[in-house]
Amino acid sequence: MLFLADENPLDHVTDLVLIGTKQHPILTMHTVTLVVVAAVFVFVMMRVAKAIATGPASEGNDRYITKGRLAQMIEAIVVYLRDEMLTPVLGAKDTRKYLPFLMTAFFFILFNNLFGLLPVASLFELVGVHKMPIGGTATANLLITGALALIAFFVIEIHAFKELGLKGWLLHNCGGLVPGPVYLYPVVPIVFLVEVAGHFIKPAALAIRLFANMVAGHTLMAVLLGFGAMAMKTGMSPVGWGSISVVTGIVAVAISFLELFVAFLQAFIFMFLTAVFISLLSHHDEHHEHEEKHEPEHDAHHAHAVGA
């Protein structure tokens, strides 16, 4: 495990310039990694979609069965997130509308997070290649998470203007004070500025949260694996630094399972909070929602009456 260690643990999460300079980069390791993971993501999801799709009639009832463990797992995740997480927040109509975008964001971030758990860069270093063309975690780059958050920002704002209109968007950002008591109107400009700032702060928080969690986890792993190497360089006996390496290696393995959980969790948080921000800029007609909730019950009573 010593070859995974480094004097500077941040080297494991810092982007590497492949073409250009640090001040004017043209191509970086995280860029290449992002493109490669995106290609893998598209390839895998196309295969999964084909496995989930209904087969030809010649297969009989088996044509409705999803083929392959990976496709079955992804289908289960999508169905669970759609029915248990997104529909209660967005409603059935908006869930159908935004499900492709939200699931793409979730799985794309997940693929990048999981790729970051592979010691690709360290394996390149092991064979003497110090300027790795690929490796690291693309989502540990603030520019990349910022770009993802910017896409989410535009989706949220476009939805807001389509759903509320310009007038409704302006009234929404007045915090419900307009129309309202006249004596509260002096507060409206302050509330409006705070609400508008929130439109930018929320996506920024998405970017920073994802970036910070990815950097923190990999930095912790690098620090743990570096203890043995540091002990060896200080002149400690082989028994001493070997014992430290074993202990820190076991802890690092445990942390790697936590990192696996965090990879899923951060992808989910990014997706779910984007859905929440979309729902906050939707019409909330409680009476209409109440009618929709009881519509199936009404239809059942009507059908029973007709049958009688």
C-alpha cells in the first residue's frame, strides 16, 4: 500500500494539467476522466435501456422481464426514486416531465464518484508514469461540479418561468408579502433581494457540497495510507512502520466502504435537492391536490354504483 501514499495527500485530488500551463490549462486529467466516464455512462445506460425494454412478442411473457443483474438493479433504483422520493415532492405530472433529467444527473454523478474510488492514477505511478492521462475523481473538481450545478440552475429557472410566468416569478420572490398589508411593503425590496440571491446560492451549495465531500473522502484515504510511508522515512524499524501500515490499511479499507456509501449519497442529494428546488417554484394548489388525491376513491365509488 505504500505506493499509494504520497507526501502531499492533496496530490490525490488535485487536477493535473496535461496540455498547457497551470495558469492557462488546455487539457487536464479531470477533463479526460470526465469524457471517458461520460462515454462509459452512455454505453452502459444504452445497454440497460435495451435490457429493460419490452422484447418481441415471440418471447411470450418473458419479453416483460428485465434481462441482466445490472439492468434489474438500475431499474429497481429508478422505480424506487421515482415512486418514493420524487413523486411525493414533484407530483406525478412534474415527475414524468423531469425524471429523465434527474435520473441522468443521479447516475452520471454516481458513475464519476465510483470511478474516483478506483486507484487508476496510483497504478500509473506504479509503472513509472507520473503524468497520468486519466484518473482521480472528476466530481472533486469545483469547476465540474459548478458546471453540473449551472445546468440544474437553468432547468430550475426555466421551469419557474414556464410554471409561474414573469409576474408569478416576481410575486414568488416577494415572499408572499405582495399582495398583502401595505405596512409590510417597505420590507418587500429586502425580501426580494434575499429570495433572488437564493436562486443562485442553492445551486452553488449543490456544487460545493458535492465537491467538498469528494475531496474530503479521498484526502482522508491518502492521509491514512501515508502514515506508514512517513514512519518509514523517519527511520522507524520495519516492524514499526509495517505495523502502522497494516493498521492504517485496515482502517482505509473500512473508510473505502464509507466512501462507496458517500458516492451514492452525494449523487442522490444532488438529484433530490434539484427536485426540491424545482418543486419550490411550482404552483401549489392545495385544493386541486386534495381533489387529485381523492379522485381514485371517487372513481371507485362511481364504478361500484354503476355496477350496482
